[in-house]
Amino acid sequence: MERTLSIVKPDGVSKRLIGEVIKRFEGSGLKVIGLKMIWIDKKEAEGFYAVHRGKPFFESLTVFMSSGPSVVMVLEGDGVISKTRELMGATDPKKAAEGTLRRQFAADIEHNIVHGSDAPETAAFEIRYFFNALEMFEY
Ligand code: UDP
Ligand code: MG
């Protein structure tokens, strides 16, 4: 069964959107198999977003991601990667489809409240980055 990593980013947590994000994922038939609140530090944010190192937004993004607690979760389901990306909407909330999480709640392209892996390989890397085998559950 396909898995993905999602994060309610620090802006989403401070806007009290943890429940809203989970409600949309679960409401779409996806299963939360791992879940925790963590405060990602600067170095951890840099490692997580290593593919974006060198881009103009990298420094600002990693400062933002370490600015407060996040909720990280592992989701499982058929087509879970594309389903979560669809529910999130485009990176830039101005370009995100009506009714998506980012369109509805994000402030701007950086502060876009939620993360979701974009492919099976990145999902595997991202899940391992935050979760060990004992923190994910079959039910
Ligand atoms: N980001 C940004 N400026 C940009 C592009 C991305 O601040 O021009 C931030 C934004 O928070 C985004 C994250 O960097 O969610 C990762 O970028 P990516 O292109 O992977 O977007 P995502 O997969 O999150 O939609
Ligand atoms: Mg991405």
C-alpha cells in the first residue's frame, strides 16, 4: 500500500489547522498510520529540504520550518501521494484550486500550511527522516 509523509507546517499549527488537515485526509479515505508533534530545528529543516538547497527561498524556508512546532504524519492508501497533493493544492495558494487547503488557508507561497511528498522515492526518504518502524502502525 502506498505511503506518504505530510506535515502541518508551523503556520498551520499556529492557525489551529491540525484537525482540519487530518479531517480532510481521513475524509478522503486515507489512513493515518503515524503521527506526532515535533519542533524541527534549522539543521533538520535543511536536511529535509536538501533538494532545494541553493534556491533563493532555501534560507527563508528553513527558518520558517524551524520557527515553531509542526505535526508530522504518515498516511497510507491507494494513490495517497496524488490524493494528498490534490487536497493540498498548488504550492502557491494564488494558483491553488478552489476549496483546497492551501487556497483556503495559506498566506503565501512559502507559508502554505501543509507539506506532502511528491513521489514514492521522496516519500520513502521523508518518512524515514521522521519516523522509525515502531512509530507506524498497521490497523
Ligand atoms: N517555497 C517557497 N518559494 C517558492 C517555492 C517553494 O517558499 O518559490 C517553499 C514552500 O513552503 C514549499 C516548499 O518551499 O511548500 C517546498 O517547495 P516545493 O516546490 O517542493 O513545493 P511543494 O511540494 O511543497 O508544493
Ligand atoms: Mg515538494
